[in-house]
Amino acid sequence: MEFTAILAIVIVTLLAFGGTVAVAGAMSLAERRVSAWMQYRIGPSRVGPLGLLQPIADLIKFMFKEEVMPEGAHPLLFRLAPILSAVPAMMTFAVVPFGLGKITIPGLNESRPLVVADIPVGAIYFLAVGSLGVYGIILGGWASNNKFSLLGSIRSGAQMLSYELSLTLSMAAAILMSGSLQMTEIVKHQAEHGWNILYQPVAFIIFLIAMFAETNRHPFDFAECEPELVGGFHTEYSSMKFAMFFVGEYCAMFAMSGMITTLFLGGPLVPFLPIEQTPWWLSVIAFAMKSGVFLFLYLWVRWSLPRFKYDQLMDLGWKKLLPVALLNFAVTGTIVVLANS
Amino acid sequence: MPVLARTLSFTERMYLPIVKGLFFTFRVLFRKHIVRMYPEVGIPRSAATRGQPRLSQNEDGTVRCVACGLCEFVCPAYAITIHGAATERFIEREPREFEIDMLRCILCGFCEEACPKEAIYMSDELEHAGPTRAEHVMNKTQLLRPISKMRERIGFANNIYNRWRKDPLPVDPKINPANAPAVSPIATAVPRNDPTMRPLDAIASTKTTR
């Protein structure tokens, strides 16, 4: 491989990861602004125009905070846990195609598709790496030498296990429709046959619910659960280590939003515009708008609903979502086989 | 004891009322906020605002206070310290030094109520902050405010406290006399030379039946 080709890959990768981290920063501001608006308040509006520089101020504040490690904490795992939480969250976005066609990188004479790694087992990669994020939470809670942290971690692990099943089954139903695990193939199939949400509304709703649980977001944020567990797994964390958990959570939210967009809403497809005639920048805007809707939904739900009880969480996951997801998967499979034969 | 719970309907068991809640918060998104941008936009104040106590100053620059010590006596937090001194002016006595420890002051307004000379008044100044304890002890020059600025509060306060006074002080002409509090029965019922009233030491020596 030529040097310029490698450079082009690096540039696209940096674009995607930089974008992910930028979205995480923007989300930390959006979280506070949207919550304020929903409570008749204004939110942070002092730093920069409209408070837009607030994430930078937060970052500087985090950097200068003292790092506290509790007595009896496991020194290696305690330091490793935030990294293990943030890095997989950033990695999951790699398989999500965030634009159509190819972009030509100016000055390099190279063109790359707008996806970091279009691997043939993209869906499995997403599930595998996405599930790694829970290791950070479990190790962080365990290494803190704090019983509340550990409780939060255990809850998070059990929750992840319960909802991963429904998530995977609803994802599998969408994959059955296109017959490929490759994300770009799923997008192409949707360009030809219409968005998957038209065929798989049940799977869409199950994925929507399960992705809240997978990212440990309200109303399923049992890993943090302030009133019961102080701060859950990140009780003992401060400074940049806490910021890593924080950023990891938002990155995971963005990756999940990107995934549900790709699977059910046609990803970067622009409605009523053929795939060949779509300029790459328009498809990126379409992708951003679609995922933005889900990112807003995350905030919207968080500031509207109370937290579930833990038994309700398990009841919803195992007794309601899983049977429906299984049934949906079986029916989809049967219909696809019958239609193909 | 049995826990009474309402039977949930099918839609409620499917968590569908969540949608109703979501639409409510979405509507709130576009409503007007109820935030006051505090340092730029101050707190609304009126004559009724009971802020930090201040001393009133006559138009000629002299202090109204006669250093009688009533406010110092009545202060429940011992925040006021007065050092009186003789003066050539008609009032004969004025405070050489008048200190209020704002860290002790509880803004109760007793000093204002006790003052017979309209000298100490609860201003509308509310903010007070500083890194050292010493700067919170305000001296006479720091406390003095021109009486013209405090006229409204003085009239307002007199309107309230006149009900306890034998000799009413002038009230704010803007205040409707019909709204004035009724004169206290204590102020009118007990005549000055009541034969039933006994000296204080007599009361103290009386055995109570309780």
C-alpha cells in the first residue's frame, strides 16, 4: 500500500473519531441546555457566545482537578477502567457509514469511502466491541474498593446481559432483511427497498428501548443511580478519569444513534434521492440529522421519565422485550425464507 | 398491612403513558424561561424589602442617631456596638462610633422598630460578601445613607410600627391610611398611671401558682 493511501485512511479515521469526540463534547453542553429548557431554566450561557465554549471550560476544569484514589483501590485496574470504558465506545463508531460515496482528500489524489472500516462482519464487530464497554464499568466499580461502586457495576453487568439479547435479536431481524452483516450493504439494501423501519417497526422499537439500557442511560441508568448508589461505578473517580467515563458514555450514545440510524432509517440516505446522485456532503448532513434525532431522544427521555425499579428493568427485559424480539425474529426469518424460495 | 395498589390498565402496563410525559416536556422546551440573570438583573426591591440595617443621615450631613442605645439593647444577635459622645448640636448626644457586625446581624428589623428617632433603618441593600471577617464589621461612615434615599422605607416602617407607639411617627403619604394596621390594644388600653400596675420588683417577688 502506498504512503498516500495510508495517509488517506488516517485522515478519514481522524475525521470520524474527532467527530465522535466533538459530538460527545457538544452533547455534554446539550444535555445541560436541554435539561434547563425542559425545567423553565436557561442553562450554561456564560462561557462564549450562547455558552458554546462551555465544554472547553469543563475540560480545563477537569484537567486541573485533583486525582483522588481511594485507599485499598487496585492501582492498575483503577487507572485502566476509564480507558476501557472510553476506548471501546469510540471504537464502535468505526463500522458505521456516515456518508455515501467517496471523498477525495485534497492534495493527496486519493479517495476513501466515508466509513472508517467497512468490514464484512460490521454488525458483529459493533456488538462485540460495544459490549466491551461494560468491562470498564465493572472493573472501575470493583477496583474502587467501594461497595456502592461495586453494586452499580454488578447491576450494569446484569442489565447489559439482559438487554444485549433483545438488542442483538432486533438487530438480527434488520440484518435478515438485507442478508448481509456489512453495514454498507445494509444501507444499499435500504436504498433499493425502502428503509427497514417500514418492514421492522417492532424490531425498531425494541432496539430503541434496548439501546437506552446498553448505554446505561436514563431510565435504565442503574450503574450510576444517584439516589441509591451515590454515583455508582464512578463514585470514587475524579479529574480526567471521571471525564473519560463521561466522554465514553456520550461516545457510546453517538455510536448507538448511528447504528439505529444505519439499521432502520437508511443511514446516510437522503429521502427521495437516488444513491448515485447524492453528493457526499448531503449524505453526511442526512446522517447527522437522523442520529441527532436519537441523541435528542436520549436527552428528552432522560429529563422526562423517572428511573425504573430494578425488578421492572429485569421484568421488561426478560419477560416483555425478549419474547417479542424472538417472535419478531422468527416471523421475519420465515417470511424471508419463503420470499426467497 | 396490605399495600393498596391500583390495578394498571393494559396501556399502563405497556408503559404507554410515557409518551404523554414526553409530549409534556417537549412543550415545555418552547415555553418562556423563568430565570433572572442575577448579577446583571437585580432582585426586585420595594419599601417592604428588609435588607441590611443602615443609619440615616440628615440633609446637612449630621447623624440622626442620638446614641440612646435602644437598638443595641434590643438586638438579639448582639450585632450593634455604640459608643456615644456629647455634641454641640441640639440633640446633645451622638454616636462617636456605631458598628454593626454584618456577620452577626440576622436582619430581624428589631433595631428599626425600637428606634424612636428614625435613625436606623432596614435598607434595600442585600448583597454582602468578602474574604475576611473584619470587613463585615461596618462602621459609622460605611453605614450612613442620606435620609432622602430611605424616605419610602421610613414611611412604610412607621406605618407598621406606629400601632405600638404612643406618639406616632409620620408615615409615607403614598400609603393609604385605610390599609394601616389597626392600632394595637396594648398601645391604647393601658393608661399611663394605672393604679393596678405594680413596680417591677414587686412582680418579681410575687409567688406564681404554677
